[in-house]
Amino acid sequence: MPVLALLSAVFVVGVEQTVQWKYGVTGIIGLTLLTIGIKAKNPTVSSVGAVLLALLVAGPAL
């Protein structure tokens, strides 16, 4: 069980660092909103975070 928790923590930190490196502070805010919304089971907050991340990813294509 501790190995699974360690791997999970490493994965989460890796994803956060990648998002911050590629999309900056706005990406971290979107990822945080998405995570908080999912954990709190609040569809509004998670939707705002998902839309923010989608806009960041699709921004250059628009």
C-alpha cells in the first residue's frame, strides 16, 4: 500500500509540474479547480476547471 501511495504522489507532482511548465499559473488554477470539483463532487467547479484547461490547450488552434 505505501508503494501505491508513493507512486500516486509522484504521478500527481509530475502532472502538476508539466502543466505549470507548459501552461503557467493559469494551467495550475484550472487543474486545481478540476481537482477540487471532483473531490467535492461539485460539477460547477470541476466544469470551470475543465473548460479553463480546454481553452489553454485549444488556444493556439483557435
